Amino acid sequence: LRMVVVHELAHLREKDHIKTFYQLCQHMEPDYHQLELDLRLFLTLRG
């Protein structure tokens, strides 16, 4: 859930999923990329 909140907060500053968007996400949550990967894996395996 933390990753989703960070993702949506980042959209308040950057509308598109560009490099600066992901840099902002990682600034707010240093583990952002791992959390995103974990969420995608969970959703895929849950199928």
C-alpha cells in the first residue's frame, strides 16, 4: 500500500511516468522500485 500512496502523491507533481516521476517516487520511498516489483509479482501470481 505504501508504494501506491507514494505513486499517487508523485502524480501531484508529475503527471506522466517519466524519469523525474520515478526519481520523485524513490526520493519519497527509497525502496519504491522493490515495492513496485513485489506488488506486480503479487498481482501476477494471484491470478
